[in-house]
Amino acid sequence: MAEGSGGIAGRHGLMAVAYTPGLRVTADAVVRQERRLPMRGEVLVHGGDVVEAETVVARAEMPGDLHTVRAAEMLRVEPQELASHLVKDPGEAVDVGEVIARTQGLWGLFKSEVRSPVAGVLEEASAASGHVRVRERPRRVQVEAHIGGRVAEIIESEGAVIEARGAVVQGIFGVGGERRGILRVAAQGPEEVLRAGATADCEGCVLIGGAGADGDAIAAAVEAKAAALVIGAVGDKTLREYVGYDIGVAITGEEEVPMTLILTEGFGELPMAGRTWELLRSLEGKLASVNGATQIRAGVIRPEIIVTRESQHEAAQEGAAAQPAEAEQVLVVGSRIRVIRAPHFGALGEVTALPAELTEIETESRVRVAMVRLDSGEEVRAPRANLELIQE
């Protein structure tokens, strides 16, 4: 594996659930998105409503931070005297820098003043401590639908579940949160490494690259104000430079990055899978909802690109009943798999044998293994829990 092959994969040892479908790459599926506030609030939609991606589903007012001001000490008075020097009473609104307490000084001279450090409400003035507490103004928190579709379920005081039909492409790793934009193919093929010159005129777009992108290409996409970049793989060093620090993989999605980055294959230099490339290319020009959030361990979360049907009213009428149930997938000889743990992290291959007996591995545990022929031609033995089925 090329640059960074011993980085994230080697340091953290990615794991997955055995015998479950792998990454979804499908042109037509029922998509359900749970949209939930981080706290209780007001739900603004009703069951059966047809919503667009930008529709606000729920909102809440989050209390502002509380700031403590040592007012009595600053005025050089006793704590029990503080109330007589207040200019603002508890419960009153204050602006940043506004005087909240003052002394008259001697003969009107040598006045002392205390000013509010923030805009908000004077919440309390303590005669015991001499402290004044100012709470910042509440912050509005809201959750959008993220995808166009139908409200399938209301989560009381917290949010809703949005259901739609459309194309779904899951990645193996991502950074950055939810964003939306028009899909634009910026590479000539799934094996091409994206270069800086291919990212012009992509403001607000979800760019589709091929095998990967170097640091200059990523920087150019950011400068061009792309919403997201979807590529096959990236080197550990390039990822670290983009995020600004060494990133773990317990959970991602909260990074303060200007553009969401989604990897469909792994780390190093890996061409985008042909099926993934062809589906994304066929969707060029359509609005995509993307999310780079990734959780590899318990409660697996995959980064994803979702393109729902253009007519949400049509999707609402068809509903989930029109979608046939996905067949349960199991690991069998001939299964296409991806290795999701070092030393072959990200490698694709085919299962050639499934020995029934337990086998001792490097950790001295005895587990069931699979024999795999990697696409490189190498024959390897790997714990079955370290293999992910590629969903057809």
C-alpha cells in the first residue's frame, strides 16, 4: 500500500461486524434518516409531510453559557453591599460592555464600574460571594431534513424520521459533517488521481474524484468552495495535513474542516470501485446530501452520499412498500470482500475457502478465518470479523 498505509489502519486496527452486508452501493433503495435534536425541543413537521432537504424538522433553544463576574471585588465593596451598587437588576437584559454595577466614589470622583463581558441576561447577584452571573443569550439549534422525502415517523419533542427512495453510496471513512451540493465528476476515470486543475468552478458542488487526491488538489477544492470531495483513497499524511492533526477512527464527523471528505475504498492509493464510479457518474448534475461521519466500532456509522428522487411527491406516494427487502448476505466461497484491518486494510479480494476449524492468530486468540485471494494476486488468511462483504 502507498503513502500512509501504516497510519490510521495500522494505529487503530479497524473492526466491523461479521456476516453483515458491507458498503451499500445501490441506485434504488429506501433511505431512512433519523433527524434528532441534541436536546428536547419543538418538532415542526407532521407525519406524512413531504419535505425538502433544507426543511427545518425541529428546533430548540439551548441555554447560553454562564459567566461569573467578581463584581464586589472589582468595586472594592463588601459582598452584602453589592445589591446597592447594581445598575441592572437580575432578569434584565444586558449588552456586552454595558455597565451592570458602579460605585459613586468620593465626591463623585474615582468611580468604579463593572461591565458585562457578554450580551445576555443578568441572572444573579450574590450577597454571599459578591459575584454577578451573566448568562449569554440562548442559541437556536435546529435540525434540517437533510434529504428530500416523506416524514415517516415523529420522535416526540426531538425530531423525525425522513424516508425517501433514491441512490445510496456508502464510503469506508470520512471527515466533516453534513453538506449538500450538485454532483460533479472531476476525474476522467476511477483510477485517476485528482489534480488541482480539475477543481475549478466547483463552488457548492460535491466533487467526484477517482483513485485519490493529493494535498494540492484538496486545497484547490477548498479554495474553490466545494461542499464535499468523494475519492477512492487518500494517504495518511495528506489526511493529517487536511484535518490539522492525527485523527482517530472511533467516530468522526465533528472536525472543523471547510469541506467534507469521503473515501470509498480506504487509505493509500486505491482506485474507486467500478460500480461506485459508474453510479456516481450516472448521477452527475443531481443534488446530493453527504455526510462524512464514521464510526467503525459498536454501532457502525458509514459516510454516505444520498441522491433522492427528484419528485418527492412521487416518492411519498410509492412509499417503502414498493422496495423489495434486501437479501441477507452471508460470507461464502466466492464472496467479494474488503479487508478492514491492518496489514491489508482497504484491499479487495475474493473468498477462496472457509475452514471450519478455529485457527490461532497473532493475538493468540482462536477464531474462524477465511482464505482470501486479494486483487493483487496475494493469498492471505484473515479473521472473518476483519472482512466486510461488498454489497451487490
